[in-house]
Amino acid sequence: MIDSATIAENLAAVADRIGRAARHVGRDPQAITLVAVSKTQPAAAIRAAYAAGQRDFGENYVQEWQHKAAEVADLTDLRWHVLGHVQRNKVKLVIGKVALLHGVDDMLGLDEMARHAWQAKVQQDVLLQVNLAQEATKRGCTEADADLFVEVLARSPGLRLRGLMLLPPFDLDAEAVRPWFARMCALRDRLQAAFAGVPTLPSAGHWWLSMGMSHDFEAAIEHGATHVRVGTAIFGPRA
């Protein structure tokens, strides 16, 4: 783990980059949520980022999230995000206990989430994960199936769809990935227009878009991201 002072400096630098990217395209930097991805980092790193003002943290694996959540349970205003696929046998562990699930990636998982949310009598915020590139190594619905998933989520008690999540091809640099970000933004705009007025879905202009990581979050913001998932630029290389 890098020291607390460096984590604070890195957070300030990332916040500055977010601000410049947002202002470059006429957006309000306050409309961007920075999710600090603490995967493989110790609880001490989370505490250091928290002390520097960070409140949203993301984990990829449910078991790792459970351990860390227990270690920092005293930080009561910390908001947890679970990123990517949640195994069906782990769904009950996260429903109602995290701020946002990024994201729903198949119908069986969606049904399991809805069932546990209904049983727990909670409303769980979720994002729909879209696999635009249709990569075999990544999960998520196809662009063609996105409308069907939105329709199902709109009538799923206990689940509240807040927007979309993208994992673009990872081997692309910040410029090469821009077409994927633009395409995801266009899909978001099309869906929010197609489902305008559906009371269980976000209103037009309020659909979230989770995309962008340490190497490309500025490009993602310029293409409409509302949530960026940044790990290495804050915490350094994985522990």
C-alpha cells in the first residue's frame, strides 16, 4: 500500500482531472461520481481515501467486499458499489447492503436480484451492463437486447434501474476507446427517449452512465459518463 499522503494527493489529482474534463465539454464536475476501486487494496487504503474526502468505493468480488465492509463498518456514510457480475448464490449477500450494483448482466441474475429484493422489502439501485463489443470474455447484454432488459427491469419489484454500465475493450488507449463511449452514450439517449414517462425508470436526462477507468476516464466524461471507476490512479498498482 502506498502511504496515506500519496493517496490523498492522488485523489486530488484525479478530482482535478475530472473537473477539467467535465468543463471541457460544458458539464458540471459535481455531476460526476468518482468510484474509488479498492479491489485488492487493504482496509487501511480505504480509510486513507475516506479521510481525504472520498465516499464512494467499488469492489469486484462479493467476498472481498464483505471482509472490507466489516473492517470499515464504523465509516457509516461510506457508499459501496459492487462492480460487474454477481454470482447468483451471492446475490442475497449484497441486496439492500450496497448503494449501487454495476450491473445486471443476464436474465437469471436479474430474476435472482428481484426475488431477494422483494423478499427483503428493499429497493436496490442497479445498472444494466452492456457488452457492446460482444466480447466472449466479458458479461453483459447485447445492444440489441438492451430494450428487453429495460422492459423487464421496469416491472421488477425491488430493483430500480438507474442507467447503464460499460466495460469496453481493455486494450484500447483513451483515444481508441472513444467510439465505444460515444456508442454507449447514444444507446443511453435512445433508451431514455424510448422509455420516457415510464414511472419506474429514470426520467429523461437522469440516466446514469458508468464507464471509464484510470487510463480513460477523461474521455469517458467527455462522452457523458456520470460515474467513473478509478483504482490505480488513486491507490497505485494492485496490492
